[in-house]
Amino acid sequence: MPENRSIYNTEARPEGLIQVQADLASQWALRLTDLLEKDPGAEAELRALVDEIQATLLASAVSTVGHSVAAGRDVYVRADHGSVAATVMHGNLAPPNPPRQGPAEG
């Protein structure tokens, strides 16, 4: 693992989050495999823990209706190059400092 990356990385940028999650999943899979090889009797307790975590995750599921956003994790909305970004847009919106039209005809 590169020196600047930690298994406890809590400040991953959105574009790097998937890789951090994959790295952590691989590390935990290896740790749990080692645990079960050293102590096969731990399987029942480990399965109970997995069931408890899954039940907790299901209980915290989110849903939404209408013009709203719901997420069980972070939501990132980003405007780039003078554009407008929003999760829900109501009304008249324009990018900041929109380009001016040509000279007024008249």
C-alpha cells in the first residue's frame, strides 16, 4: 500500500472513494480468511455479526418521493466550467455570469 494511503482514510475524494472501498474490502477479506483458518470455530460468531450488520443496514435504508433526493451515503453535486448543478431545480436558473448576447438589435 502506498505510504500516503491509510486503511483509515476518512477523507477520500469522491473520485477515489471506489478505489479506497475496494482496497478495504480486499484487506478485510484477507483478515477474515486468516481468522477462519486460525480459528474455524469463529465462523458461527462471524456469521451472526454479518447478519446483525446486514439487518442494521436494511433498517437504515432511505427512500424518497416527488422532487427530492435521498441517499444512504454522501451526495456530491458539482458545477464545472461556469455550469449550474443542483439536485432539484425549480424556477429560472442560469450559470453565474452568463455570456452576453450580441449587440441589441433595435
